Amino acid sequence: MNKADYKGIWIFAEQENGVLSPTPLELLAKAIDLKAKLGGTDVITAVLLGKDVAGISETLFAQGAEQVIVLENDALAVYKHRVYANALVKLVEKHKSSIFLFAASPIGRELAPRVMARLGTGLTADAIDLDVDEDGTFVQTTPNFGGNILSHIAIPEKRPQMCTVHPKVFEPIEPIEGAKGTVIREEIEIIADDDFVILGNEEKVFKSKPIGKANVVVAGGFGVKNEEELGMLNTLAELIGGQVGCSRPLRETGMLGHECQIGQSGATINPELIINVAISGSVQYMAGMDKSKCIMSINRDANAPIFSASHFGAVADYRKLVPAIIEEIQNRKA
Ligand SMILES: Cc1cc2nc3c(=O)[nH]c(=O)nc-3n(C[C@H](O)[C@H](O)[C@H](O)COP(=O)(O)OP(=O)(O)OC[C@H]3O[C@@H](n4cnc5c(N)ncnc54)[C@H](O)[C@@H]3O)c2cc1C
């Protein structure tokens, strides 16, 4: 492999039923930053696979793509890992990208390692930051050993340098109206995978709305011991137009579903306001909420690490404080 032959920053433009996922837009914003740090010559390319998806190119250009590779085919209409992986491997072999970024979504997490293995290159899983060091090396940061250390990973010899990136760690740019770019319509041969037949699709039914989109969150931790105490958080959340989220131990009790869990193995959120109730503030939890605009925390332990990440804190038993807050809000609303 001659590394010099590999150029450009690629983003996998993940879409389902013609609807673009949000994370590729976050990756495009980061690609703009990486391009500048790498000297400004790498073309930012979004790779779009599917059927009747070319229209998505407009959005990708408005969000920072300079080029979109569009590969449309009946066999790509529904995501199948082997068909998509084969197609991406062929595209990389043909165009030779230097960096290839995927969302750390269920699809990205399944697809990227397959493409990586076929290309014999390297992949960083679930990165929370991407940068270029003083030597011009592309560096990916990811939590390891249960989130207790951060690893800075480089892929010095192989290309493309591949990475899945945690959703919501980067902000998309403001859309550039009328932005134009180059569309490359690819015609490579697609191998349909008939060993693998999709019998049907069912929408997953969640107990509650996924926490990722909430603007105001009341999050409960392991100090919340029963449904009645959880009910208190629900009442507070309703009063302030928010939604209840949780740390992992509260989810593990079964009182709330995974769609409510915040953190490294749950959702990354950045709401306007989060109120943490009886949550100690582990690194894994904080990784999911420390970009929230306003962080308030209630904990009876004054030394709880959550306070170091909070804008406002109350050292108190929440079972006394939360009802008092609820009463005050109700009085003011009356
Ligand atoms: C690979 C890996 C991934 C992980 N992913 C996640 C993740 O995505 N999200 C996550 O949350 N965790 C995750 N964890 C678990 C994480 O390490 C912690 O165990 C967890 O975050 C602790 O949750 P907690 O703060 O609710 O509970 P605890 O650490 O037990 O804290 C409970 C807190 O409640 C306070 N408290 C108790 N009663 C009251 C009261 N009446 N009033 C006021 N305060 C009270 C206590 O003082 C304490 O600080 C992960 C761990 C690993 C190894």
C-alpha cells in the first residue's frame, strides 16, 4: 500500500427509507475542521447508498460535503450488512480515501468493522473526539477500560483510517443555503445477498420516548428506589416540560427502559437543562450529559463527583427537596 495514493475525508451518509440520520451531519462539521488542520487539500466526500436517495445530496452539500458519491441500486433499498459492506469496500478500493468516518449507530457499528476487516486497515470504535496532532497525524479519542481512561489512537500505516463516532459529540454547521458540490454517480457491480431475507419490519415499541431528543431532562439515579419515588421525578419533569431519564443502575432495576439511559452505553444528550437526582457522577454517566447547557444536581453527599460538572447543586435528600420544588412550581403556576 502506498499511503500517498489515499486522499480525502469520507463520511458514511447513513439513511433509512430515504431519511438521513443526524450523525453524518455532525461528522461533516468535524470533517471541515479536520480538513483545515490537515492542510486544506482533502476533499470532503459523503458516501450515499440506497435506492432513490440522490436527493439527499442537497442536504449533504449544505452541511459541508464537497462531493457526494451516490450508489443507487434495488439491492441497496433496505440495509443489509453484507451487501453494504461489499459495496463500500469496492468504493474505497476504487477511490482510495484516507479517512472514513461512520456514526456509532447500530448500522455503523455493524458495517464499519466489516469494511475495516475486508480492507485490512484499522478502526477506532465509538470515538468521542477527532483531531490532528502537531505532526499532522489523525488522532481518534475513545474511552477504554470501562471509561476510566481515554485512549488516543492513530492508524499510522494503513488506509483508510476508519472510525465510528459517538452521536452528538459534534455540532452540525448552520446549513449553507444553495451550496453546490460534485455528484459522482457510481455504477459498480452490487452483489445481492439472497442468503439473507428480510421477512418484515416492525417499529420498536418503547416504554417511553427516547431521551436523546428531550430539551429538558430530570434524570434519576440509583438513589431512586421505587416507583413512588420515580413518580416524583415524573411530576417534576411534567411541570417543567421535560422528560425523565436515568443512569444505568436505575435502568437495570427495570423501572425505566434503555431508551431513557444516559451515558457511555446509553444516549448522549445536550439539553437546555438537566436536573440530576441521586446520581453520583461516574465518568460513564458524565460522558453522556456533560455538554448539557445547564446542569443542576441534587445529592445528599457533598463530595459526589456530579457536583464538579454541575452549574448548580443542592446537597440534600431529594425525597424532601423534590416535593418542595414541585410545590413551589405549582404555587407559582396557580
Ligand atoms: C463499560 C461501562 C459502561 C457504562 N455505561 C454507563 C452509562 O451509559 N450510564 C450510566 O449511568 N452508567 C454507566 N456505567 C455504570 C457506571 O460506572 C456507574 O456505576 C453508574 O453511573 C452509577 O449510577 P448512579 O450514579 O445512579 O449510582 P451510584 O453511583 O450508586 O450513586 C447513587 C447516588 O445517589 C445519592 N443518593 C442516594 N440516595 C439519595 C437521596 N435520598 N437523596 C440524594 N442523593 C441520594 C448517593 O449519594 C450517590 O451519590 C457503565 C459502566 C461500565 C463499566
